Amino acid sequence: MRLRAVCSAVAALSALALLTACGGDAQTTSTTSGKPLVGVDYPRSDTDFWNSYIKYTPEAAKELGLSLKTTNSQNDVAKLTANAQTFISQGVKGVAMAPQDTAAVAPTLTQLEAKKIPVVTVDTRPDTGKVYMVVRADNRAYGEKACQYLGTKLGGKGKVVMLQGGLDSINGRDRTEAFNECMKKNYPDVTVFGEATNWDGAVAAQKLQTRLTQHPDIKGVYMQSSFALSGTLQVLKQKGLLVGPKDNKHVFVVSNDGIPEELKSIAEGKIDATVSQPADQYAKYALYYLKAAIDGKTFAPGKTDHDSTIIKVRDGLLEDQLSAPLVTADGGTYGGVPSVQSDSTSLWGNNRG
């Protein structure tokens, strides 16, 4: 889930020099003597996915024996920069963040590197700059899995709408490019209408409504995250298309995130699939790698002991690509892609508590 940062990279540089430039919304947890102190900046707190990540983070810190300081940058790169300065002043030994504008975060990373403070980025990776580790799922696989599911369900022909996220984010770009490339290669008779939404649910609903008015024969929707779930269901209901998958009027819907509401909607036949983005594992392994950095450990590309693969993105940048399965009602295989049944207890969305 990403929104366009409202401050430019220039503003970010200014905020480095002026700590009060964009505020911090700082939150803290009590620290315990002898435990390494780390900082975690939450990117937002207005979505089910990120609120789950926020819930899991202090639990992971406790398990790993870390003391924790937290802030919330509210999708604003200048606030993220100011929050990083706050962490520096608090003497943290490492920082985890989820930069939403993956280009404008570079000056902040440079500042932290100069202070010898390791950084782990979660869910996104910076376009430039160094971090100790990126903790992320394979976002190109998100687009490919959605493509294979919809292509199979549509029998390789028809029309689909892709409600894109923000293309200033590596996640939005990866999901969009992979979905388009997969459709072109495997399902050339499927027409894809790409709609830029900047991760805004209201924009997504309006654009979906317009497309359905223009093309009432649209049979598939790919939402690049659950930001669009509520609006999509509302639009389909207004159009008389929110019907079960056995009804000829059914529009097949695939999402990304794996939040409880998506899993419930799959069980109810309102949507058909999602890709479960591991909020719990993001929190756990962001802090795992910060602790490893503090302890002086190093990593290399290859398989891990937690069902993931570390890849080399570029010189000096490694990414641990955590597992993110396709989730469906029946747990079947679609276009060669296996899926997990939506009621499986292996999914974090069924175990949030």
C-alpha cells in the first residue's frame, strides 16, 4: 500500500537540516537496559495491512530482545526524513522503514549511512542508495499470479481492469509491468485497461465505474492492493454484478495483501483471489536483520531457513523475498500457479487475533 509522497526530494534534503520541518508523530515504547535500541518508522496507519504490521512489530522486538522506538511518517517523505533525524538523536543502532516514494528517500539513506546506522527497508526497496537488507515479497510474482488466475478464469479472452497503485513506488511498477507482460505473453486475447490510482480507493472506484460504463462486458478486475476492495465491491453491487462465481454476470476479482476482509470476501464469493503479503513476517524479519546488522553478521544470495530466497538486486543491495502465496476459495492451481485455500490457518489474515 503506497501513496504519493507530498514533499519532493528537495524538501527531504531541507528536512535533514531542519528537524522541525515536517513533524514526526513520534511514538515510543519503553526501553530496557542492555537491549539494543532500534527505530521503526511506520509508513501509515489507515489500512488494515499496515495496522497489522504495526501490531506485529513490538511483538517481534520482544521476541528478538530489542528495545524499540517508533514513528509514523504518514506517507510523507519529509516526515520520514525528520523521523530518521529523531532516531539519530535518540541513539538507535538500526532503523527499519517502508519508504513510499522509493526515489526521494535516497538523501535520508545517505544521512543514516554516514552515521553508520544500518537500515532495513520493508515492503519497498530504494531506487538508489544502500541498505543492509530489503525485506519484501516478489512483487513481480504478485502481478504474474493475478494474471495467471484471471487468464485461466476468463478462458484466455475478454476484458479486465487493472487498478494500479502508485508508479512512483517500485511495488506499483513491478506489479503493473509483470501483469502486462504475463497477459501479453500467455493471454494475448485478453484486453487490459490499466488505471492509475496512486493507491487511492476513491479514485480506483471512480475509474472502475467509468470503465464498466464504457465496457459492460468487462469480466475481471486486478486490484494491486486491498486499498481498492471496499470501493470495488460497492461499484460491482451498484452495477448488479456482485454475484456469486457460478452466476454468468460474475466479475472475477483478484487483490493483493491477504487482509482478513479479503479472505472473508473470498469465502463469501464476492472476490475470487488475493496474494497474501506477509505482514507478520515483514515485522519479524525487518527486526531480525537489524539485529543481525548490529551483531556484525553478513548474508549472501541463496535460500534461507524461512522459506524465502535472498537475491542480489544490485551491487551492495540484497533482498530477502518472503513467501507470498496466491489464495483462492478452493486452493487449486491456476496457470501453473498453486494456491492456498482461503480458510487455511497458515495465512496471517486468519490468525491476527
